[in-house]
Amino acid sequence: MELKKEIEHLTQQIDFLERVIIAISPSTIGHSELTSVIGPILTLNKESLKSMLLLAENTQYRDMIILSRPFLEGTINIGFICAEGDNAIINSKKYAYQKGYRDLFHGIDINGFKIEKALVDHVDEIEKAAPNHMKKALADFTTKSGKEINSWTPETTKQKLEKIGKTYGLYVNGLLTFAFYSIYRDVSEIIHNSYYGARIYLGMQQKDMSAFKSSGDAAKFFSEHQERLATLFLQQINISINALLNILSQKFPIDPIKEIFTESNAALVTYADSFKTTADD
């Protein structure tokens, strides 16, 4: 793996994703309930990719790695919604509606320091005036004990991946499982800035400071580790984009999207072949 090659490949894959977003936009294929949900997520995923590219080019590897997690979450959510169909679309929208409603009265109290919104004083009147579909959405995302359900779907991320793999085939299943395995667990620690997360990113989990003869040796080892880690994560992002394009080409079997996915695959093969050439040399 080489960081420069991963950056070049990511630039290509971002272009493919941008073209697919346009190809399934309402202005191109008309309105659909599916694209009204996955369209915004796709757009935000594209923006995350551009941020990752910028960070990688400027050696800001930690923040680049952190962004890989929401990108992967978005990719899995899109794949799951495409695989699950109407039920996932409806749940996505109901969750969004009731979450926005609850946020009108959101507050916090820590050691007597209380923050709340002005509408809290009018919650009873607002609840009475709420339309029935809002009351139904609130009920769907409230436990029997009255607690808010803070997930739009009961499936775990692993269960979503299982559904995606069964629907879209072995190739998609393999790529996303590999990315999930490589990204999910460790990036969670890096995001939360735990001591373990710091050790993972810096390289201390591989080699302790006491093992080095000089600070220069330590700096060299840790900087090389961080670049290798960034390269690995970019690789996982690149294959995840290809998996996402595969899903969309199956869900929207129209010529423009099929052509874009074919181009993405060809770029992936060329990218893989470049490593064979390097090894042969």
C-alpha cells in the first residue's frame, strides 16, 4: 500500500460518486421516496470524502481517520435502506420527524446547572396540538417505560451488513465486511480520544517508548506508523465507495449508473495492477 496511490484512487472514486448522485437526482430521474432519504446521506458522504482527501494531502491523518467512521456509517445506512426498502424509508422519516419534535424541548441538568429551551413552558399545549402522525411517530420511538429510543432502526450495524450482503451479493458483502472490520472498532476509540485510541493512532500499541534508543528513532517509527495507518484507512474507504456504487447500480439498473460502476471497477483493477507491477519490478 502506498499513500500517494490511495489518494489518487480516492480522487477518481469521488468523481464516480458525484456522477452517480447526479444520475439518481430528482432532476434526472424524478422524485422517489428512496432518493429523498438516501440522497442527502450520499451528498454528505461525498463531502466527507472531499474532507478526507484534503486532510490526507496535508498529512492530517488523525482527523482523516476519524472521518472514515461516519462515511462508513453512511454507506452502510444507504445500503441497508436500499436493501430493506419501504420499511426502512418510513422508519428513517418517522425517526427524523419525532427527533426534531423532541429537540424542541431538549434540555440538560448537570449538578444543578440547567439548560432548557423556552418551549418547555408550553409543552402541554404543543403536545395537544400535535398531528396524529407525529403522535404515532413519537409512540413508535418510545419504550414502554417512557424512554426515548435513540436509534432509527432496531438492527445493529452487523445486522445491517448481513442484510446488505444477502441482498447485493458476495462482492459487496466482502468489501463492506473488510471495511467494517478495519475501521469500526479502532476508530471509535480514536474518536473518543481514549488512552487506548491515542496508542492505536500514535503507534504506541505496536512499540513502547522505552524500546527506542533515541527520540529520533521513536519519531521516525511513529510517523511511519501513522502514514501506514492512514494508507490502510484510505484503502478501506476506496473499496467502500466501489461497494456503494455496486449497490446503487443494482438498485437503479439504468445505463448511466451501470457505466459509472463499470468505470469504477476498471479503475479499481488498474489500481490493484499497479501494485503487481511494482512487485515485479
